[in-house]
Amino acid sequence: MKISVLGCGRWGSFIAWYLSRQGNEVTSWGPGESYSYQILKQTGRNEYVELDKKITLTCDLEQAVTGAELIVISISAQGLRGFMEKIVRYPVAEKTFVLCMKGIEVETGKRLSEVLTESGISPRNIAVWVGPGHIQSFVQCIPNCMVIDSENEALKIELVERFKSDLIRFYYGNDLLGTEIGAAAKNVMGIAAGVLDVVCPPLKGPLMSRGAREVARLIKAMGGNELSAYGLAHLGDYETTLFSPYSHNRQFGESLAKGQRFDRLAEGVATSKAMFLLGQKYRVELPITQAVYEVCYGEGDDERRCKEAIGSLFSRRTRAEIE
């Protein structure tokens, strides 16, 4: 199959590497001025993977999208709508789109599949690919499980059958809303975990339990299945984000609590704002999310804000664990 992977950063370069190993004809696209593209063009590799010479590397977006049967997108979540404005200039209406990215659009509160739909792509042609796994582990042939979800049952099954391997065991998702919200929210909990690694590490266990519970409440209020919060997209991905040294979101939270600068993308920052606004819209109490939002967007001393956030969670009224 002819597949174009749009985005050649950390995750995009891995996806291109992985799908090429599956026997697909893969094109990897990146903006010509970006460091990620330039390093791949000059060396054929980055700090994570070495691209097979069979992979076509290009900065020509028209070539990438018109020559593909299936288009995988792996870019920053907040840039998706603007990126789709460029893509839909080409004849892509009948192509399949797979989103290998996690986030919620801050300005609208929309899920990423909704952004594609509003850009003119049919929901029947959209799938999401999320779940646990870090590139550093995959390239060492350490296997993991992931999930593919779509409103189109036939597409979901087709993609799982095409993409499965001894390295990644795929499951069929059955709640697209819950899968997307859960995957995005996991990054918010990753920031919380990084803060706790500095301020109070034993609280990471309760974070996993209470964090999943509040995400379940949000998913239910939005019309999804609250059990999705306990699946691979959210709770199943916790080890990867809450405990892994590779997680940008956990590293961001740790750096924040130490008063240090972290200069890599942490999607959980924007997602904490989007979830905070969704909590207000759907009248759902999201105490951990709110604490992360205040830590990320508040003013003053970072270390002090992090400690105060923990205190605010402990001063809340006593309630039943499961309501």
C-alpha cells in the first residue's frame, strides 16, 4: 500500500520506519525548513530511527498527499486545523486518514477527528491510532499494545489487520470519543506525574486512580463510554507517560517543579487548557486537570505553584471514592 506519513518528528519518523518494515511503500513528509526534516535529509536518521532507503523523504506536500492511498498525520495537535487547510487543496476527499497524534483543539474543544471532519474529510475515512509505546523501546524490539478506532467499523478492522505485527498488538477501539479524549488527557496526567516526581512521588499511585476517574466522568458527560478511560488509550498508556524517562510531558512537569526550562513539545500543556474549558462546558469536576492547568498557565514562581497545587487537591471536601 502507498502510505504517506505527514510529520517527520519523533513519532512520525517512527511510524514511517514501522510501516515500511510492514512492506508498505512509504513517503515521509516534513516542512523543508524544519530541523527534523533537515537532519533526516542530510543523514537518513535522527536520534530515534534510521530510515530505510526504500522510504521516500520529501518536503513537497502535493507529492506526498496525491501519491498516497492512505495518509498518516503526526504533527502538533494545535496545528492540525491550519495544516488541513493546506491538505484539502488537493484531491484527498476519498483518501483514508489516520491520526497518530493526541490532543484537543484549545480554541474549540474539538477532538482531532472532528477537526478533520470540519475540514471536509468524511468520518468514514478517518481513524485514530493511539496507545502505549515509546520509540526508544520499539526500536529495541520491545513489543507493546495499541488501539485503532474509527466510526467506520470496516476501516478499523482493515487497518488493524494491515498494521499488526509481532512488535505491536492492536485492539479495535469501540468508542471514538472516549479513545480520543482519553489519549489526550493522558498527557495532562503525565505533567502531573512529573510534578509529583519532585514534590511527592508516592502520590503517583493515587494519581493513576483518581486521574482515570475524572477523565471517565468527562467522557461520560460528553456522550462517550466512561469505561474507555480504563482502556489502552488512557489508563493503559499511564506507565509509558507517568513513569518513563522518555515522556516529554512527564519531563515538562518535572522541570516545572524544579524551576527549570524544558524546550521540547509537551502536548499536555495545551490539552490541560482544553480540558479545563470542557470541564466548565459540561459541568464536570476535574480537580487534577484544573491543578495542572493552573500550574502551566499561572503566574509567579513555578516551584511554589506546583506545591500549592498539591495542597489545593488535599484541601478539597471529603467524598466517596466511587460515585
